[in-house]
Amino acid sequence: MSAVRTTVTTEVRLFLRDPVAAGFAPIFPALLMVLIGLIPLGDEDFGGRALIDIYAPIAISMGVAMTALVSLPTFMATYREQGVLRRLSATPARPSVVLAAQAAVNCGAAAVSIILVHLVGGLAFGLSAPGTLVGYLLVLVLGIGCLMSLGLVSAALCSNGRVASGVGNALFFPMAFFAGTWTPGPAMPDLVRAISDFVPLGALVQALDATVVGEWPSPLHVGVLIGWTVLGSVVAARFFRWA
């Protein structure tokens, strides 16, 4: 535990030294909420729901995904490229400690982004509170764990920061499509929506949306999030490379 605390403290300091990672990723979802909130609406019908309520789960999921799939792997791969991980391999530090420290720091950044979405959305645009708070928090925990585990796969394997950033973006944008960033779930074609049920970001958005309207998340979406979490964690731990 002492090694974990020391490593986490060091990673927090290094994370905060990068203004792009420490600033943009956590505030991006809140900025998206501002843009959505400022859209002038006429007589559009969103099924009796406010547009800001529909897009809140999408904004939150995108913020977590950006942190997990892009920021986390880029940091770790840069360490590998600079030889930091090679030097750590000569110490008693285990790969799990390094991966856990990175996951903890980026989970903190994801939590900040979620809080900012609710503060900005609630205070400025009347964002509704989750209808099922316990279910909402449960889905957030599962979703963050799922996306972080997938980010750790890239973090464990990519040789340098450029490769990790490229892989992260290659994963992020297709997932964002299936999450409904450009076409909200109800407007998606049936086939696309069926596929999105099994895509991590799509499952997270739909599970969050269910809890927002007062329902419990679908067992399918919960199972998808857990399944990807287990798969990502096992692969990351098994194939982690120091150099």
C-alpha cells in the first residue's frame, strides 16, 4: 500500500504538469454541455425530455472515455518511450502497482469531469437530477472501470506516446458514434442501436440514460460493462511490457 500511495502521489504531480491532460479532458464534457444548452430550440419534440437531459449521459461518457482511452495510455507509453518503465523494472515495483496508480489518477480526472457536468448543467441549464441515484452511481463506477481497463490495454502495449494517442483516438471516435454523439440513441437505425448495446461506450450511455429517467439499467448493459472490464484487466496485466 505504501508503494501504491507513493506512486499515485508522483503520478498526480506529473499529471498536473501537463496542462492539456489536466485541463482539457476534465472540462471538455462541461464545455459540451454549455454548447448543447445554448442551442436555440423551436418546437422540437424530444419525447417530453429536455435536450440537455438527453445529452448529459453522452457528455459524461465521452469525458470518461477521453481520459481513459487517450490520456492514460499516452502517459504510460511516453514513460515506456523515455525508459522510465525500464528503470522501474529494476525495482520491487510490480506492473500492477504502476497500472493501478495510473488508473487511480485518471479515475480522479474522470470524477472531476462528471462533477463539472452536473454543476454546469444543473446551475446554468436546469439539468435534471438522476431519477435512480443508486443505479446512476453504480453505472458510473462500472463505466469508469470498464473504460479504464480498456485504456490500460493500450497503456500496457503501446511503444510510445504517439502510437498510444493514435490508438486511443482510433478507439474513441467509433465508440463516440455508437454512444450517440452525433445521432442520439432513439434516432439511430435499429441495426446501429443493436450494435451499440455491445460497445462499451454505447452500453454506458444507455445504462446512464435509463437511470436518469428513473429506471434501473438493463442487465445486458451491466453485463457488457463488466465483461469488457474483466477482459481489459486480464489482457493489460498479462501483456504489460516494461520496454
